[in-house]
Amino acid sequence: MSHGEADSASAWIRLAITLALSTIGGVGMWSVVVALPAVQTEFGVARADASLPYTLTMISFGLAGIAMGRLSDRFGVMTPVMLGTLLLALGYVAASYAPSLGTYTLAQGALIGAGSSATFAPLIAHTSLWFVRRRGIAVAIFASGNYLAGALWPPVVEHFIRTDGWRHTYLGIAVFCVATLVPLTLLLRKKPPLGDGTGATVTTRKLSPESLGLSARGLQSLLIIAGLSCCVAMAMPQVHLVAYCSDLGYGPARGAEMLSLMLACGIVSRLVFGGICDRIGGLRTLLLGSVLQGTALLLFLPFNGLVSLYVISALFGLFQGGLVSTYPIIIREFFDRAEAGARVATVIMATLFGMALGGWMSGAIFDVTGSYRAAFLNGSAWNLVNVSIVAWLLRRSIRPRAFAA
């Protein structure tokens, strides 16, 4: 197959289209966070119960992403994205008419979460098929789409919830998704020049699980636990920052601004961490990011002034933004290329489950203790688990011969 259009102006235009799709479709992951206080108030439930819609959204996003990827492989990228658009629209309409928290949770999780997943996994694979020389930076730019969504959507959603209520806001999101995602998806009808995956630069793998004294299953399991742990810690500020600011008396608008700032800084972090990975490797980059994330998380404990929270939110975004995108690099360093797809999908699912668990757990701890202090400490403990695993793996990778069979 001809590679003439790879890395061309047409490929970069295609990247801009997929980035727009990811940014718009990412609303499903962030509207639920901003709506949390309003939904809790209307249905009169505990904070942990109000956090369950987010938990189910993340679980659905992870599981549905695998199915959407398979649909893309079989029928092309338009099929899952169109299906995702339909699910998003139906989900937001159903949620807006939900008579109870249970109905809202099902609509948000089963429909909106699955719909959003169509604008991530299938599109990141599609993007990689349009680039050879610039594949790394192209994928990094696209992977920033969900953070760009997090930077743009929270203040917009908060504004409309404050002025029109969350139910009318959800109806508006449904209309907007159909009006924008459908025409953008139609622009992806042309097949990519690298549809068979050929033409990519192949890097010789110098590391292996055996060089660490581990089996492939053992290393995979440790990466799953590490990914889940770092994202349980990550979820505390991301999911509960709006509610936390409301409890402190600053109001949900300030919290939405801080969340937007955090995720905007996460975009910068994702791109910078990609460059760092190329220089020092995946494990070192992950350890650096995890230590920095833990540091920023602890800063929430002594400082809760308005200006301090803006600064810490920005720091947290800069420190944690590139963590999840580092795991695929580590897998490519230690596993065969033929195994990369399944192994990356498994670890990414673990990170999503970590976000889901962390979002619910922080709410449950708040209900028991009456404050978020213990929830921040809980997140720090999970982050320490991640740091310990990565530091242990890095130590063994530095002296691989000592552990090789």
C-alpha cells in the first residue's frame, strides 16, 4: 500500500479532525464530575452514592473501548465513532429525564461512558496509521484530546448548570454532540495510507521480563497494579475538586476553573513526558511522574486557600498528565511488538478502573469522616504503592544480568 500521504499535510489535517472528535466526545468523562454537587442535591443522596455515576462511566469507558477498537479494526473508524455519537446523544437525553439516581447512573455509565470511549481508542489507532516519521508526536498530540476536553468542558458545563440547571444542560450537550460529531466523522471516510500497519519504524527491544527475573505474566501483573494505584491517587483531585471547593465555601465555579486549569496543564505534561520518555526510558519517566504526583497530592493537605489551590491544581496537572501515556512505552520496551496491543489495552483498562475506584472511594471516605483530608491521605498511600513497584522494577532493570536466568 502506498505511503505517499503518510506525514503529509493531509495527515496533519486528519490529526486535527480526530483531535476535535476526541475533545468533543470527551465531554462524557467530565460533565459528570461538574454535575456531581447538583445531582447529589437534587436526589438527596450521600457523596459516595453521587460518585457512583462517575465510577460506572470509567468502567464502561474501559470495557467499551476494547469493543470499539475491534469494531474499528473490522469495519473502519467511522462505524465506532458514529455508534459512539448515538450512544452519547441517547445517554444525555436519558440522563436529563432520569427520575432517580439509579436511572441517571445507568444512563451516564452504560450509554455516555461507552459513547465517549469511541472517540479515544479507535481514533488513536487510526491516527497512528497516517504517520511514520512523526508518529510519536502525532499520537501524543491526539492523546492530549481527553485533557483538552477536561480543560474546555468543565467551565462551560458549570456555567449552563448554574444558569439553566443540569437537566437542560444535558439536553443541550446531546444536541451539540450530534451537530458536531456526525459531520466531523464523515470527514474520515478516506482509508488511511498505512491501513496494514506497515512502514512503521521497528525498534529492537533490548529489555524483557526475563531480564528483570520475572515472567511475562508477572511483569504484566505488576504494571496492572501500578497503573491502578497511580490512578486511584489521581482520581481524588480530578473527581472531587469541584465538590471540595464547594465544601470550602469557594463555590463550584471556582472548583470548575481549577479543574480546567489542572487538565490544561495536563496537556503540557503529556507532551513533555513523551519527550522525556524518548530520552530516559519509560520506567524512569514513570517514577519521576509518580513521585511528583505524590508530592502535589500532599500539598493539598496544608494549603487550602483559594490562591494556593489554583497553584497546586496547576502543579498536579503538570506532574500527573503524562503518567498514563507512559505505560504503553514501558510495554513496548519489555514485550514483543506482536503482544503490545492486548497488553497496552489491559493496563489502560486498569488505569481507568483505578480512576473509577478512586472516585468512589474518596466519596465514601468523605461520608465517613466528614472531610476530604483522609481521602487525600488515602490517595497518597495508593501513590506510594505505585512508586514502590516502579522503583523496584527500575532497580532490577539497571542491573538486569544479576536477575537473568
